[in-house]
Amino acid sequence: MSSSVSVANDNGVAVVTIDNPPVNALSFHVRKPLYEALTGLRDDPAARAIVIACAGRTFVAGADITEFGKPVQQPELRAIIALLETVPKPTVAAIHGTALGGGLELALGCHFRVAEKSARLGQPEVKLGLLPGGGGTVRLPRLVGPAKALAMIVSGTPISAGEAKAASLVDAVVDSDLLAEAIRFAREMADRGGPFVPVRERNERLVETDLAAFDAQAAELAKKARGLEAPLACTEAVRNAITLPFDAALAAERQLFQKLVSGDQSRAQRHLFFAEREAAKVPGKDLQKRRITRVGIIGAGTMGGGIAMALANGGLPVTLLETSEEALQRGLATIGKNYAVSVSRGSLTEEARQQRLGLFKGGTDYADLADCDLIIEAVFEDMAVKKDVFGKLDTIARPGAILATNTSYLDVNEIAASTSRPQDVLGMHFFSPANVMKLLEIVRAEKTAPEVLATVADLARRIGKVAVVVGVCHGFVGNRMLSARGAENEALLLEGATPAQVDKAFTDFGWPMGPFQMGDLAGLDIGWRNRKARGQTAVIADTLCEQGHFGQKTGSGWYRYEAGSREPVADPDVEALIRAKAAELGIARREIGADDIIERTLYPLVNEGAKILEEGIAARASDIDVVWVNGYGFPIGKGGPMFWAGLEGAGRIVERLEYWRVRTGRPIFEPAPALRRFAETGAWEGAGVR
Ligand code: 3H9
């Protein structure tokens, strides 16, 4: 027997163990011996029952994603499950860790499922732009009912063993000794005697389904799909499970799966899955990570408070530092209120709220941070202020403590130089609201020690952030590219577009909102302040700000907002202002198409990404994709700007950039050498870590 699958006999119960680290994915070298083992055991009189278990940290976490897009090697998972369903003796899946995707489908091929209390079960395929392709859409509804199955499959979110038991997905939940308990369960079933009904024949939950209610639920979910094909295909497949005979529904699921797996959206989402894991890796062998047991946060405003919550949510004790007792209490009160809202919405239990609040300590004296292993500064975005803070930290922080700045733009090298320990200094650029947004740019300064980066990357993982290591430049990866994306916004308006047209081109592309809506949400005064600090102007935006139109918070910005509403309404005054400014500047207005809008915003975005890559500010093109998908709402179905450049055609992007450069004379359209090389070779070249 191969080392990936082994069989043992425990007093008449055959135990088949899958051992394919790290997550027991169902690679070909697992499927083949698994199929052979089950074939042998089906007819083996020495085996009265079969338990399928896994070695290592988890039950099967799904199909092997690296095999998608390559020729399929037999036997497929479907064949293994079909074989399992012909076994006349009881079959039991012993589940620990996670049973995900094809892993849960394998378990659904068994007659019974026994799970450890801490286990989680789910069909996350939708997150890879897929649907469960091993019968999950037709078997899961038979156990948990179509409504629950639909919710699980369309969200991709796993459920706990307890919830799975309540939903009849698992038959028993055990606290410990999973394998022994699963064997005991299997033996008991064998003693009790058959017939043992496979899941495919259990139609009770389907018969009682209210199809109209199901369709209403599906329609609600479809509204949230935002151009993604997989959620809709999931819905169609689960509906088939209700309306079609088992085999026909299974065949339809197969067809839908094949279509998705060979499509661009799933390719993009699979790219992101691996990109996220790659981005967090810090090169360097055996880096000795530092221990982080308490974190200090300087500044209890919106950003500092959000960062503090993100850390507490990950179970870390936090000391919040403010300049006065009053500001501290205000910050703590906001945190308390935010947690109370989570409880009232049902996303946090009262017990968890108490636990989290218990992790906070406050102070107004820098000495209060002396016992912290990591101190994150989230004060006003001003170099002199930051340097002052770091100078103070240098005197009180314990040796080896990591000192981080949450700056979004400033030079981390300069900040580090204001201490005597630049090797311990780095940037941790959180995105607002920091307790919600997934992205963390870890900014590597010239002298940052590799183990400091590795420690913070580890911490990011602990608190559920998606981390990307980036180099120092104005705005790092995300905000620098954001400037490039927005460089033509006003020109588009002056030449004939309206804010609503530009925003629509963005939402049609798949962004959650366009740049003007986004500006109104964030507050136009922020960009205004930044422009003034850098001696820059924006003719229309500056005028709006001078008139006090800061966006949603003032009831008007690029759009108008009715009292208490966040719904943008086109504002004729803004349109008149745009026309007047265009006339003043002698710009003839014309019809602007969606293609022009995309070319003049997203092509410069890609182009700036190429520059970032060749400067070594990002180590890999895929790191840039991770930043944009997790921090800025780039549509996941397009895989991030650098992946999308491949779909769009780098040659075309270069050609159109050149066209716009000639037409406008603006350097933003000068194609970067790395983009030209991509157009020639078909691949981005990572510049490596600087
Ligand atoms: C599917 O099942 C389709 C079927 O319905 C139909 C088939 C016909 N394959 O995340 P981690 C790697 S679709 C290959 O850091 P954690 C991962 O890249 C699949 N590799 O660990 C990483 O590699 P490296 C449905 C995989 O403890 C290493 O394992 N299933 C796979 O934080 C560790 O991963 C899913 O979508 C895989 N399936 O989290 C589940 N999974 O070390 C996807 C992981 O070289 N997996 N790797 O960077 C997960 O959600 C998490 O990995 C898991 C563990 C929760 C399991």
C-alpha cells in the first residue's frame, strides 16, 4: 500500500488512513490507492465495517487545487464516492480539523460521519470560483435540507461540528479519541445490521422542500453575486438536486463544474488562493521569530482603536496609549460600543465580548508601554510627529521590542532613523476599519531585520489578516497605485464624462463602487489636505472642497445625499461646475465610452504595478494582486490587476497606453519596461525582494 493511504484492521473494523501532508488533499497519489483499498475492502469478509480517517492536522481539506487545469488522472473523486456507495457494510468518516470541499464530499459518500468537537465542515469551492464537483450539491441537500445546503455552498463558510450535528450532517460528535470512537461507532452499526442506506437514496428532505421559498432564497443570494458565475452555478446545481433524479442532477453538476474550472474566473480565484499564501512568506531559512504576548498601540482614534480591536479579536492583550485620560476613555468607549453592536447583531457572543474587553489596558504615559513586545504607532500622519513618537519609544521600549508605524505614505526609513534600533522598526499599514479590512501591508525598511518581518507576518496570520511584505516608497503598493488609477479622473470629467458614468464603468467591471462614490464615502477633504501638503491641485475637487462639499458627511460631494441616506444622487450643480471648468480651460466635451474610462484608469493602475515590480517594492506580481483584492475591492473574479493584465492582453495595454500618451502628452501613460517585457514574454518577472 502506498504511504499516502494505509489500511489496518481493528478487530473486524478496517481503518483506512489518508496521509498526505499538509492538508490531506485528494491528489492523484491519494485517489489511486484509496480506490484500490476500498475495492479490496468492499469484498473482504475480514472487514465488517470501514472507517476513513486522516493522519496529521486535518481530515481531507479538498481536491488538490494544483491539479485543476491539468489533464484529469483516473480514478476521479466521483468514482471513489460511487464505489463507497456500493459498499454493503457500514462506512464511517472520522473527521478532525476540517472536512472541506472534496473532503466533505468523500465523507458524504460514507453512510455515517463522526466528528471531533473542534472540527469544521464546509463546501468552500465557491471561493475558488467553483461549485462542489464531487456530488456535494446533490448529497448535502439530502442530509441537511436544500435551504441549509444552499447557504453553505453559496457562502463557502464552514460550520462547526455542533452545528453539523444539529443539521444531521454528522451522526456523532466526540470530545476526544476520535479514531477509537469512530471505530466503536462503526462496530456498533455493523452489530446492529443493515441495510445501510447511502446518502444518494435519502430523499426525505427533498420531498418536503418548498420550491418557491427555495427560489426566493436563491434570488436573494444571486443579488450578491456581483458578476461572479460560481454562486449562480451553485444555486442551479442545488435546485437540480431538488427537481431532477439523482443521476441527472449529478451529471448536471459535473457539467457546471467543468465549465467553471476551465473559466477565467476560477483561474483568477485559484491564483489568488496561492498568491495569498505566497505573499505572507518571508524569505530566509530558520528565522527565529520573536515572542509577541502584549501589543501597545499609540493613538486611540479610529485607526488606533480599529487596530487594537483587530489584535484583541486575535486574542492578544493590548495597551492603548493616549495623550490624555479623556481621549483614552473616548477611545475605549468607542471600542466598547463597537463590540456591543456586534453582540446586538449576533456576530459576537456576550461571553466573547467580555473576554475581549478584558484584554484592554489603557495609559497616558509612554512608560506604560515598557512591557510590550510590539508597539504600533497610529498617530497623526506627519513626519515630525511620528519622529517624536519614535524617539520616545526608543527610550522606553524594552530591547528587542518591535516598533511599527501605521503610516500610509511616509518614509519608514526616515522614521526608523529617529531611533537607535532601526533593525526593529517596520511599517504595519492597516486599512480602515482596521478590525474589518483583511489587508496588512508590512513595510520593510532598509534596515528592518528579516526575523522582525517574519514575526509580524506570523502575527498577521494569528489575527486573520492577509499580509503582504512591501518596500518603502510614497504610498507603498496600494496607495501609490491608487494615485495612478485616479490620475485621469478629473480629465475624464472635463472631457465629457459624469461622475456617475465613471462610477458605472467601475461597478460594471465588478468593483463594489466607483472612485467618485468612494471619494464621497472616505471624505473629499482627506485628498484635499494631501494635495495641499504636496503642492498639488485638482480643479474640480478643490472647488467642491472650498465650497464645503466633503462627501457623504456633509450631504454633498461628487453626488448629493438626502438627509440620512447613503444613496448617491446625481448633482446638477456638480455637472454645471464641471462644464464651467471645461469651458474655462478650453476643453471641448465629447461622449466618453466605458472602454475609454477603463483604459485611462485601470491601464495606468497596471502600469504603476509594473513599475513597483521592477523597483522591487513588491517581490511578485501576485503580491500586488493580493493587495488590490483585499484592500481596494478589485474584483476577485479578475484575480487582481496584474493577473487581469494577462486576461486583457499586455500587448493591448501597451498599445493603448501609447495611444493615450500621444493623445494627452501625459507621462502617466508611458508604458513601464516591465509591462513591455510582459507583453513580449507573457509572464511578469518578479524583481525579487529588495
Ligand atoms: C474541491 O475540493 C473541489 C471538489 O468539490 C471537486 C473535485 C472534483 N490543494 O492554508 P494553509 C496548501 S476544491 C492543494 O496555509 P491553514 C496551501 O497552498 C478544494 N494545496 O494552512 C499551503 O501550501 P504552502 C476545496 C492546498 O492551516 C498548505 O497547503 N477546498 C490545498 O492555514 C497549507 O495551507 C478548499 O478550498 C488544496 N486543497 O489552513 C480548502 N489546501 O505551505 C482550501 C491547502 O506550500 N484550503 N493547500 O503554502 C484551506 O482553506 C486551508 O488550507 C485549510 C488549512 C483551512 C485547509
